[in-house]
Amino acid sequence: MSAALRYLSTRGASPVATLSEAIAAGLAPDGGLYVPDHLPTLSIEDFKIGGSLAETAASLLTPFFAGDALASELPAICAAALTFPTPLRPLPQHPHTSVLELFHGPTAAFKDVGARFLAASLRRVRGDHATPLTILVATSGDTGAAVGAAFHRQPGIEVVILYPDGRVSPRQAHQLGCFGDNVQALRVQGRFDDCQRMVKAALNDAALQAKSPLSSANSISLGRLLPQMSYYAHAALTWWHKHHEPLNVIVPTGNLGNALAAVWVRAMGLPLGQIRLACNANTTLPDFFAGQDYAPREAVATLANAMDVGAPSNFERLRWTFPQVDVLREQLQAHSVDDQTISATIAMHAREHGEVFCPHTATAMHLLNQLRAAGDDASWAVVATAHPAKFESVVEPLIGKPVEVPSALAAMLQRSASAESMAAEDGVLRGWLLEKAAQHVEAAS
Ligand SMILES: N[C@@H](CCOP(=O)(O)O)C(=O)O
């Protein structure tokens, strides 16, 4: 058993935290992201052959939880959260190609994995804590619904979802506003990066936190990020036991939490091979990996809207993982895929193979098609991050037929939905949260 990990901020100016403290805080007090003091290593033999996703997650995350108050709860957290499959589905018409389907959870996107794990962890960290906690979540489409679903009606928790008005799909917008009770959606008049900035400003506001304790459920929170490693470990081990070779992955990428999870799994010694990032027309990462300075910028709206991110939060953790830029650039490749190509890829796969992909998955599928056309016959998994039914207004005209809606999504679409409009200003969110806190005090007195 390795020694207990300590958790530090990527910006180096926060006190050392335990894992429970890092999960409860979401963001480090100096504005950085929590990271372990080192990445533990594991070997294939540390995992049960044919283990479930929950069992694999428990083995993978044991060194991160060692010595923490949550350590003995880890198997129960994994069992409670990871109740749906993340299958590695072979595509028969494409030799050596699989799709890692991460959209079989309640809100039909990969975010369900991390959101449910975070909810199960926070419930245990907080116990029957009397002070209510407000979870702030910025979303470009998928995270918000997963967090809303995971925390819906959880006692002592309020969820506030901030999303860019008009920049998520109609069904995503409906999901975000459909929960009610302890989950409230705000339509921010700006971009996703404005929402993310507003959330971070609130989390770093000590005076606000004193009146209204806050945390985060974006992948800036370790409680969201760590469980996302489990499906890569599970897929890589499944592949290894069958084919005795590492699995290469192409990851649709926006805020970089999903791809970073794959990078950490590989760095821990599990059999993942190449990791390629598939981005949309937002080229912050492709430009960096092509040799330019890292330069966050305003996001442009694309068909793959959940990846419309101009300042990917987890870049800070990537730099912590590989402090030397040239070493970092050897680890990953990132490519940009424009809307026209996304559309053409969705249409072609439906027409020629009867496969229907969401616009985010299509960015990754396009990169794979390019590799195959160049003669690459390695084993690749394309990561399918969301169900195409969430993007019916993009996908259905391209494939010429309706996309079947998963039952949990259909149930959400039946409910009424509402969201409050908010200006994209840090001070406006601050005032709104203070007012809400004052209402709670009044109601409790
Ligand atoms: N793609 C995301 C943006 C936020 O990413 P996260 O993984 O940091 O929560 C979304 O769908 O909201």
C-alpha cells in the first residue's frame, strides 16, 4: 500500500489538503486546481480480470483515497455511482475500431459518471452537516444536467447551473431547467467561459463563502475528475486481456477533464497507448500542441456545443503533470474539426454504416477516418461522449430520420422546464447568491 497522497493546488499557494477537503472545496483557495502530490502507479495485476466498472474504479482510486476519511467508503461510493455500463463496442465494418460509449447514464452523457461519484462522495463527506452547501456548475450543455440529476433532492445541497443562453441544444436547455426543487438553472447572457469565470470568482470570494458556502461540480473538482479515469482503465484492461496490446483513444475535448483523465490513467501505468484530442473550431489546444504559446480566447459557437470552450480549465493540471512544454507536446496531439466536417461525418456514417453519432463523437470519428485513410491500422477507441438524441436538431436533418430517445431523457423532456436570465457579470452572480442566502436565513428563523 502506498503512502497517503496529499493534495496541493496547481498554483502552489494553498495549504495542503486531504482528499475529502479537496472534494468538499471543489477549487483550491488560491484559484488553482487540486492535484495529488504525485501520481501513484499501478499494474495490470492490481485489477480483477473481468471486473465491473465499479470494481475497476475502486481498485484504480484506492491509492488516491488511502489514509482519507472516505477510504473505507470507496467501494460503496463506486457501487452507488457507477450503476450503468460504459461498453467498448466494436464497429464491425471498421477493423480494430471500437466506440467507448459513455452515454448510458441518466442524462445521456459521460458527465453522469463523475457527477454521480461526486454526489455519493459529498454526501459522505458532509454527513448530516447542518449548513447548506451550494454547488455551482458552469455548463456548455452536458455537465449541468448530470449534476442536477445526481444532486436532485439531496438534503442540504442546492445546485445552481449556469449555462450560456442560446448556446446549448434545445434538449440540453430543457434538461438543465427541468429539475426544480433544489436545482436552479440560470441562462447567462454570454459564453461558457463567462459562466466558468463567474463560478470561479464566486468560489474564490471568501466573504461570499462565509455567508453562503460554495463548491463546484465541474471537472475542476477532483471528485468529478478522478472517477472519469475509471472508464479508461476499464476499457484499457478489457482490451489488454483480449488483445494483449494497449488501446489508443481519441477523445472529444472541451474543458479537458475527460482527456486529462485518460492521460492520468496512462501515466499511472495502465495500458493506454496514444491519446488524441478531437476539438471543434475552438483551437486553443490544437494551436498549443502545434507549437504556439498557450492562449485562451473567446469561444466560437459550433455544432459540437459542449466543447465550445476557449479557456480549458484542466490545462493547469496538464501543465502540472508535464511541467516541461516539450515533454507535454510529446504526450498528446490535438486537432480541430470544423462544423462542415462534423456534419459530413454524421451523415456519412449514418448513410454508409447505419451508425448515428452526436456532433462531439463525430469530431473524434473524423480524426479516426483520417488516420485510417493514411494507412493507420492500430487499435483505436473513439470516445462517444453523448447520445445523439440530445442533439436532434443537428443530427436528424443530416440522417433523415428521428433518433430514438433513451427513456430517462424522454422522461426529463416530459417535465416542464424554466431558467432565470442573468447578465454575464461576476458581481451579478454574487448578489444573486447573497440574496438567496439571506432568504434561507429568513426562512430558517
Ligand atoms: N463540456 C462541458 C463543459 C464543462 O466541463 P466540465 O467537464 O469541466 O464540467 C459541459 O458539457 O458542460
